[in-house]
Amino acid sequence: MTAMTLNARRRRVHDKLAALPGVRSVRRPVAPDSDEQFDLFYVRSGPESDHPLVIIPGGPGVASVQLYKGFRRRAATKGLDVIMMEHRGVGMSRHDDSGADLPPEAITVDQVVDDVAAVLDDAGVTTAIPYGTSYGTYIAAGLGVRHPGRVHAMVLDSPVLSASDIEAVRTAVRDVLLHGSDADTADLAPKVRQLVEDGVMTPAAGQAATAIYEFGGAELLDRQLDLLLSGRTLLWRAIDQIGKLTMRKAPYRNEVDLVGRIAFRELDYVGEPDGLPLDPSEVLQDMAQQIAGPTPAFEAEPYDLVAEMPRFAWPTVVISGGRDLTTPPAVAERVAELIPGSVLVRLPTAAHSALDTRERAALEIAKAVTQGETAELPSRGDELDKLPGSTAVRLLVSAIAAAAAIESVVPTSLPGLRQTAPESTPTS
């Protein structure tokens, strides 16, 4: 298939998305010192208000216009005014006027933050409520740093605080899975330690265990560990393949190849492997090379949020999933401590990103913020946690549980069934 065919196909999808209701574009500089510009796209849905929600997905690399169509429809039924920007270098905002990919110098956090402000200008919005999830929280906070006058209130869902977050992630993963610091993982931790000692629980397998725990809880993970201890690895290898599929470039949905440089050069997602068990850094390093090629060296963070957040003078809600080992509760707690008057909403059984895994809870929180009812949200944590999770996550957990039940009764000596330790595993 030729590049021309691919470009033509992409153009058809682009034109179809551009014709959706509420989709607009604004001209933006390709780079700070360049006269060249490109079209940055955004979409607005729901009844217009004075202070719309600006939903900023995770990543970097996650698109907005196509991927969150269903979310925006459901938000509109709750009366929410939502703006979503297509991140520069991703989806509809990927190319310059000639159709070429944006160059590396176009991809920085500062420019993304300024894009948000430009979108608000184009939409005629003076102040908004940025709702960021994961990486999106860094962009939301960046708006507070560079354009504080544009912020009416803020929601930081599963927040990123600094390049040193990788240390908090290591600590959380090892405390929960290796040492059993939580009551619900105390019984499975010895199994993890045994698998580490046997060389089966590699860093990659540990990443799969982390994902299973986040989405399915300790009970589901415990059953998977029993499979590994008995030499049954078929399901673990299947999870590995699912992970590889989810990390592939999907146009207009997930395109990390151009924007991954932000994650590595400015936010140091990978860190330096420490050589100890269950090190996510080692897996992230391998994943980064597979997705984005040679990993750019970390240079410096664009903002010192530890110093900047105490200056935030607007109502802020911080959301933390109790099972989140991607941006663990310790980071959310620190963010809540730094921002004066902020409230921390704990969802005890939630994984990373309420926006993506607990949409109903996320919408309830967003609605409360738009109505100025943030003070009561912490007391609603258990209530919000009981709302059904996102359909895709529930189906995935059910499928893993069903597959585990089947594999547990399949003889390991079936012809052609080769039981080996997984070579690599998906991230959460």
C-alpha cells in the first residue's frame, strides 16, 4: 500500500471528523520562532456556559475528537459544556499546511499549554475549568502557571506532579505487590516474591500484574499468580498480546510517535532502572523504544509545580484511585497538600484515570465542580466509587476472569501447548 493511498485514506477520515458538529480549527505557530502556522483542531459540545470544562486526556498521544465522541455525548446529556483540543502532533492536529508531520521543535509542553489558551480565545471563553487526567493534569496545571487568569476552577484526575514521580511509582508497586502493605494484597505478596525468586516475575510480568491489580483487584490478580505458580502462562501471554495491540499507533485515537518526546525529554517518564524487582522503569524504557524509536534524553521539566501550585487561587479537585499504581495515591495526596483549599476525592477501588475507567464518577465530579459544589465531594468518595466502571474496562476484567477459570482446568500437557514465562507484558 503506497504512502499516497494512506494519505488519501487519512484525509477522508480527517474531513469526516472536521465536519462533525462543534469541530473548529485555530491557526497556531508551528514553533515559537517560526512564521509557519498549522491548523489546531478542537471541538465544543453541550449547552454553552460561561465556564466550560476543558477536558485534557492522558498520554501524550491520546486524541480527543474521535476517541471521546461518546463521552461528549453523555456529558451533554448532563448539561455539561465541554471543549476538547486535539493535541498538536496528534490526530487532526498532526500535520502542517503541506501535509507533513509537525517537526520536533513543534512539540513542547509550553506550546501545548498556549494552544489551550488560544482555543479559549477562539471559542470566546474568558475563564474555564480545565479537567486533566494523567498527563493531561500537567497541561491543566501548566495553564494555571502560564495563564492563571483563564482558570475558573480545576480538576486534576490521577495527577502527574514532577519528573521524580517514577520514584513514587516504584515505591507503590513494590509496597503493594511485593511487600503486601495493603490488607487486600498481604496474602498474594508471598506469591509475588516466590515468582521473583524463581525468575518468572520479570519487570515485564510485574507490569502485567500491576495492570491486573489496578483493573481487577487483588482477588483477580491472586488467581493469575496461582496460574503462574503452576506453570500456566497461556493467559499471561494473551495479556501481553493485548498490551502490544493497545500500544500500536492508531490514527486519530492514539499517536505517540511524534509527541512521545514530551514524555521523555520534559517529564522523564522512564527514569533510570534501579535493577531491583518490579521496576517499571525498565519496561517503560523498552516500550518507549518500540513506540517512538530512540528515546530522547531527559533535559528539564518546563515547570516547578511544587513551587507553583501553592499559588493556585481557584477551587481545585484532586481525584485519586485507590488501586492506581500508574500515578499512585501518594502523588495525588502531595498535589492536594500543595494547592491551597483543594479537596481530595478518593475512589478506593478505582484504577488510573477516572475519566477513562470510571466515567460516571468523573462526570458527577465534573458536574459538581461546574455548580460550585466542590466542598462536599470528599464525603462522596465511597458513593462515587460504587458507580459502575466504564464498559470497556468491565468487559476486559470479565474476559480475564473467564479465561483464568478456563485455563485453570486445562491440562498443561495438551499437545502444542508450550508453557513459558512471558517475554513482555502490557502497561496499564
